[in-house]
Amino acid sequence: MSIITRRALLATAAVLAAPAVRAQGSWPERPVRIIVPFPPGQAADIFTRVYADELSRRWPQRVVVENRGGGAGAPALEAGARAAPDGYTLTAGTSGTLGVNPSVLPRLPYDAEKDFAFITNVVVLPLLIVAHPSLGMKTAAEIVAAAKAAPGAIDLATAGPATSQHMSAELFVHRTGIRLNMVHYRGSGPAMADLLSGNVKLMVDSVASALPHIQAGKVIPIAVTTPERAPQLPDVPTIAETVAPGYGAYGWTGLCAPAGTPEAIIQKVNADVGAILRQPAVQARFLELGGTAAPARRRNSAPSSGGRSRNGARSPASPMSGWRADAMQRRSLLGGSLLLAAPALAQPAGRPVRVIVPYGPGGSSDLVARILAQRAGEISGLSFVVENRGGGATVPATQQLIAAPPDGSTIGTADNALVLNPYLLAAKLPYDTERDIGALGLAVTAPALLLAHPDAPARTVQQVLAEAKAESGGLGISHGGIGAPTHLTAVQFQLASGLPITLVGYRGGGPQLTGLVSGDVRYGFVAISSALAQVQGGKLRPIAIVAAARSKLLPEVPTMAEAGLPAVDALGWWGFIMPAGVPPAVVARLHAAIVAPAREPATAARLEALGYTIVASGPEEYAAQIRREIPQWREVLTRAG
């Protein structure tokens, strides 16, 4: 049976070799922090907070949970490993950060076996596949059939690359012989937010994170990943009993400290956390939240390889026994399943091509990147890995791109912000757009929609303008962030109306859609490619489209010109860029891999179904467009103030 088993939170050889250090009787003398490698709302965060609150009641000092999401948990684990070994910084290690990352992430900034001292396991977590109701599927068999009929057409959200959710999804894909488009987020919280809003239709998550939404009827449980059904969801079948006999996977969370932390402190934390986890009320709370408490008693020495004692006898079964052997088994399993599932990802130089997206998951830039990166991997034999880095008006992501070697190993997506930022940020822009950035090719364009929440009163552009005129504090109109294509459209709308309109910027189209669907703002401009599913599902009401002609996808929606505002005509575009100085031969290969395939019939049909218009221009043509549009939009923005 292929089971993603627990990975050892191992005590290090340094601890074995060092003399025992007694903890001071007054420890802790100041607050103790526990670093959680994911944002709030993820399973590791939920369960850590339960016992952290109890520790704060037991100890004379508070225990503070510090969330550090992103980077598959690697930055958080690095911070935990590099902290002073004094007991005041602990880390919530997980099956992903300690069990999976060492197998799949190159240049990991910590050693999972040498940099940490094991304190205790905390919880074992069943995972499951959940779906948005609009997907129209309720069983794993239906999903497998649909994925086989249209390989790569179904998006599946994970809590991030190399997490247990991601690995469980890869194992599901491999065992069923299907292909899904993996969409990685910075934790299960943001991924679940996009699932709830319908931006993605499918997700692998822990029962702990998904259970409240299942109970509220907002998502549909498809199948659990464990060999047995989860006690919290006894009516939900396992993957093994439906589509993949022998399948099994689960996650876990534990607690560790930097290597070299005094053994007496580790013993105290182990005893106190273990006592908390053995309380019937806490165990019942864990089950209610979707996990099973699994405390481990601390021994005076690290667990030996293979779970044997020093005299060679098999150790008694416990959460600590055999964890080093478990780690090796996990690496073999995960490495093998990933290679089998995606043989085209073997990179001669051992490095993937990074595709940096300057927004969070779910927006138009992310959609374009993932669709074309997936096709690029299929036809080129290279691995194209999408990395989302939102915020900062796309500047941090662009800086990261520019700082990369000009060898073709790092490219990025760009939209209208590329030509707006030279004016919007002026002297504050830390790079020269025309000098430091190389153009790879314009991929697609797409018009924006003026959308309304279903409870908003206006149904036409003129009614929106009347509402803005009557609104004393200024009517809020949202967009995808400073410099985003929809920001341009919103500025044009503000200028054309001459009314007190307040522009509300988000950190990308995904978060903006979530704000519109939840009713945080009533109106907003969103690219049709990002909003089509919400419009077709009745979650948002289209008022007008910013295009020269009506869309074939939404023929009943009038154009902005028909609505009386012809000056609102900004067209969103999305292309690929790279650091300046990439050799021409490499540029040609990259263009052929990730830009040109937009013209292929199957890929073009997929993009057009989302509302995009195919361009697939060459590097020179795209570079000329960038040079042309920088002064063009400077004039518009100057008038807007």
C-alpha cells in the first residue's frame, strides 16, 4: 500500500553528542513563539493554536503563534532552524515541510534531519478532495472520467508546492492515470477562499480545514485520502475504495526546536504538550476539528535508524519508532511517483524554468501563465514552474525577475502594469523598464467587465452613474491593483464620469473577485477571463463590457460605448518577459515553448473559452509595443492626477 507516512521530526546527532544541559527552573522567562509555516486557517495553524492556548495557561509566559506562509514552508523552517537554541523559538513541523520538501525542493535552506530536535508529534490529519458545487460532480469516478475526457482542463488547488496536499494530489493523478492542472497557493486558507468563490473547482485539503465549509454546504466532499474513512465524515468514501485500490495518504503536524536546545527544556515541552493532548476534552476537540491527537513521549536519546534500540532489538511501536526509515521510504515513494506522473519534467540541467507571476493565484495573469506553462512543459521537455508573488504593484516580482541570471531559467508574466509603473512610481521604480527587461512575446488580450454584486441596485451603466452621483462619500469601484489592466479601465471610467468615484485596489484579480462575490464592494472592473465563471454561475451581474464589440461569450452584455461612455476603452493584455541579455537562441526556444503554443487549436480554444483573444506576437513586436505604450498611458494618467 502506498501511504505517505509520518516523517521523523528527528533529534540530531549534535544533541546525542552534547552533554545534557539543564533548563533553568525559571524557564520560560519571556514569551515563547511557535512558528507555523502557513497562513492562519490552515490545519497546522488550527491545531497549534489549540495547544498553544493551553500552554499559555500552564506557563508563566504567553505562547505566541507566528504565521510565516509561502515558499512551501521553507522560509519558516529556515527561521526555526536558525533561531537561538534556547527554547524560546519552536516550530510546527509538518509532513510537507519535513517529509516532502527534502525530496522535491532543490537547495533547501535547512536540513530536516540535522537542524531540528524532535519534541513531539501533535496530530495526524486525514486529507480529502473537495469540489465547488458548480463543478457538477460528486464522486471521484466522475472526476476521473472528466479528466480523462479533457486532460488538464480541470484546475485543482493545493496549499502550495511540496505540501502534503500537493503530494496527495500528485499520487491521485498518478494512480488514476489522469492529468489535472495544479494551482498552488500560499497555504490552504487562500486556496479555500478561491474554491469557495468558484475561482477553482477542485481542491485537496485536510479534513480539519475543509470540515466547516462541508458542514455549511459550501463545498462537496468527494473522497478522503486515508485507507479508512474519516470518523468526522463517515459517509464520504475513500479514494482506495472508489477509483484507486491501495491508495492512501495523510498529513501530520508535530513540534520541534532548533538543534542544540537543552534536553531539559525539550523534555518539559514534551511533557506539557503531551499532557494537554491526552486530555479527553482536547482529544474530542481535535476530532471535532478534523484530526486525531497523536502525542509522543520523549526518550533521552534520538530514535535509531529503522526503529531499533542500541542493542539491535526492535523498539516498541510508537510515533517515534522507525521515523528515519519512514523518511527514506517517503523520499523513494514521492520521488518515484512524481517522476512517473510527469516524465516530461526531467530537466537536463536539473533546474526548472521559473515563471514568476506578479499577482496571487486566480487572476488573469495566473490563468495565462498556468495554461501556457502546462503546454510548454508538454511540448518542450522542460519543467515550467509557476510562482506567484503578488503585491507591491508588481514591482517585487519584477525585481526578482531582473535579478535572475539571463540564461532562460527565469521568465515572468507581465500585463499593462509594465507600461504604467514608469509613470505611477516614477523615480521610486527600482529598475528601468526598457533597459532591464527583455520582451519574450505578447500572448493574449482580454476586455474587462463592469460587474455588480447581485444585491447591488444598479443594472446599467447609467444607473451606476446615478448611484455615484447620489453617494455622498464617493461610490467604490474595485480593480485588480495599482497598474493592473483593470486599474486603467477604472481610471478611464472615473475620468469619463466626472463623478466622485473612489477606486478600490486589490492585490490581484483573485482577491478582487472574492471581495465582489462576498459583497465587500458592490461594483468593480474585472477581466472577463477571471470573472466568466462567476458571471455564468450567477454570483456576479455583468453591467457592461469594455470592448469595441459585444462578446460571443456574453452577447447580452452591452459595450461601454453602447452605454454612453466610449472613452472607456482600455484593453487588458498579458505577455511574457525575461531579464535583459538572454541569448537570442534561448529567447527563440522559450518563445517557441510558451508563447507560440497559444496559437495551437486546442490551447487557443481553451484560452478563447475564457474570453481571451490570441496574439502570440514575437519578441521584437512586443518590445515595440511596450516602448509605444509607456508615453501613451502617461498622458492618460497625468489627466487622472
